[in-house]
Amino acid sequence: MSKLIPTIGLEIHAQVNSKSKMFCACTSDNFGKEPNTAVCPVCMAFPGALPMPNKAAIEKAIRAALAIGCHIPEHSKFDRKNYFYPDLPPGFQISQFDEPISEDGEVHYEVNGEEKVCRITRLHLENDAGKLIHQGGNSFCDFNRAGVPLMEIVTEPDIKSPEEASAFAQELARILQFVNSSECDMFKGMMRFDASVSLREKEDDPLTPRAEIKNLNSFRALESAIHYEINRQTKAWEENGGPPEKESTVGWVDDLGETKFLRWKESAADYRYFPEPDIPPIVATKEWVDELKKEVVELPLARRKRYEEKLGLSKSDAHLLVDNPKLCLFYEEVAEKSGDPKKAANWILSEVLGRMKEGMTVKELNFSADNLAELIRIIDEGKISGKQAKEVLDIMWVEGGSPDTIVKDRGMEQVSDTGELEKIIDQILETEQGKDAVETYKSGRKQALGFVVGQVMKETKGSANPKMVNEILMKKIG
Ligand code: ZN
Ligand code: MN
């Protein structure tokens, strides 16, 4: 039998990084909080409590939608998606059914250096459910997450391999972070994936019934689960002589590294969608959308290209920066303010990133982009050496503050005064050892001058500008 072609589509849920929940004023930032302390009558669906849409969350969703090339219809609305689950207080989710906030986009991404495109069906807004916690034979509900805004992003079935799925999902996460619509912190469950997988014999054959893998919460799980599912479906196809008859929903068991059958798939009719009567439709005026369009910053793919082609960064440096959107935006500031994009990249990728512990964010740094730019400038001006700059950064790391002040307060300034350096050099050249060193140098042993430079450093307690010492020496010896 000829090789079967996998067809993959994704549904991504990304938490909007708005301060409050989708339809009430409760905080969205509830990670690690005592259960049921970030709730109110609205998100608990008490009788009579009415939802009020969060404008900031809607704007963030529109900005994300624009970044992935979606069209924003003038009218969209919220709908009730009815289903029963203990962590869903009202017995329905407020989502968007037939008139989502955005449609028809595409994301360009790279797999092993090759550019691919995945079409986006839609991005819509909805609220999250709470969480069930199973402990010692009991189940508990924590509603802190209930009502937190989510963007649901649905792709067309354009993805052909587990590797593509993972690369696409990572690029999407970067885009959402760059436009400041989601933090996409996988560890905190801010981004989750459902992957639909089916097989075909030929590219233009109609789609066969898919299996949807639910709730994958890491890029690694996404890739492994799709791998497993393709193999499982291939075996089933060979045994049954064709594709499955019905669509199914499966779960990923991470410990076992396999998917398991959950149920035959629900259809839209099972959810009995109807328009949410308590929320008026969203009207996206052209002026509003145009304003939000201005806030869509340069996308990762374009950024990587510009770093390589215009700023002269290496491919790996460009990738490292763009892979970390918050650090990358910090880099942009340092590059601009220092006027030296290459040095800014070196300092951030080797010294700053090297000092950052796992999980630390740019926000937690004790110094600003201004401070780091200033550090780079005073090295360029010869005020301090590269070695001293690392010491200054160590101090900034702990105490914060301006490198200029640190250098002055601690008397770290390099001696760049030619007159003073000349005097010291003359003195050393007068000594026996100094004379010997020059003789040896002139007889062809270039490294003999190292002795003189070493003595100057000793005299100035390491604060002489080495470049200048060398220049003066060369002039004197000829
Ligand atoms: Zn609430
Ligand atoms: Mn959803």
C-alpha cells in the first residue's frame, strides 16, 4: 500500500493577558492563589448576576487576530455553548459560534529553514472553565480560573507532520507574545492544544473522519501525541482496509506516551448554541480596528530576517533573540539606545541571558534597557574595559543603578588621559627590565612588550585603557 498522508489541524486556546476576567472584575492572575478566592457572583453564575464584556480583552484579541492576518467583521456576537460539567458554574460557556470576532488569516512559519504557511479559520473569544482537583478519592472545584478570557484559534487542516505542528504552535506563541495578547506560559497552562489528525491516500482526496486529541499542554506533548496518533491510525487503516467510519475524541496519556479513546465526537448540535441574551453584539468600527492595527508590531519571521540582513546578527543570535519575545523587545531598546545592535546582542545573549536563572523574566531585572545601553556606550568610549564592564554588570545585577554612577563611585574609571599614561610608560621604559623588554621586542620577540603593558596595569591598578597603552608604546618604540 502506498504511504498514507497525515492531515493535521489545530485548535489552540491561549489565555488573554488582560488584568481582569472576560465578563467580571475578578483578577485573571490566579496562578497559585488559594482556591476560590478570585471569584464573584458573575463568574460563579449566581442568579441575577449579569456579565459585562472586558474591553481590554476584546482589544487584545483583535490585535492578535490582526497579527495572524485575520479579517475583523464589523459585527460579531457571543453565544452560549451548553454543556454540563462540575467546573462550569452556569452550565454553559460564553463563546462565539457563527459570528466570531475574526476570520480567515494565515501564519507563516519555518521548519528546518523552510518557510510554510498555515491558514487560520478563525480566532474567537470565550471564557475558561474552573479546575477540578482530585485528591485522596475526593474531587474539589477551584473556580479561580472560571471566566478568564481565552482566545480560541482554529487552523485549516494545512499541517502535514508532528514537526510542522510544533513549529507552527511555537511561532504562534511568539506572535501572541510579541503583540502582548497572551503570555503563553505553558507551565501555567496559558496555552493548550487540541490536534485533529486524519489520513489520506492522496493529497486531493476528501478528508477522512478525524480523531481529535484533547488538551495537550506542551509543544513536546503536541508533537509526541500526533506522532503516536499517525502510527495508530496507519495500523488501523491497514487492518480495516480504510479510514475510520466516525470522528472520535481521544486523550493523551503522557506517562504511557499513547492516546486513548474517550468518546465519539460531539457535533455543534449537541451544544445547543444560541445567542447570549445578556451581551449586546460587538461592533468593530473601522477607526477602532485601524487604531489596533497600529499596535501590531513586527512579526517574528520578519524580525529574524531583519536582524540577519540589516543588523548583521548571526542566524543563531537572531533566532535566540526572537525565540524569547520579552527579551527581544528589551534587546530592541538596548540596540537603539546604545547605537550598537551587534554589541547589544552579544551582551544580552551571553552576559544577561547567562546570568538569568531558569524561569526568570526580563521584568525581574534590576536594571533598565537604558542602563545596559549606557554600559555598552562607556565601554566604547574607553571609560572601562570589557573585563571591568562585566564587574559593573555584576553590581547592576544585584543593586541595580546606572553603570556611570557605579564606575565613578568605585573609582573604576580607566585612565585614558594620554599625558598621565605617557608619564607612567616613560618611567617603566627607564628601568633595566623595561629596557631589556624593548631590546627583546626589537630582536623579534613581539610578546616581550607584554611585560611593559603588565607593569602599566600594575601601576594604574588595572585601570589603564589597554588599547591606549599599546598605541602610546608603539609610538615610543617606533
Ligand atoms: Zn468574577
Ligand atoms: Mn474553546
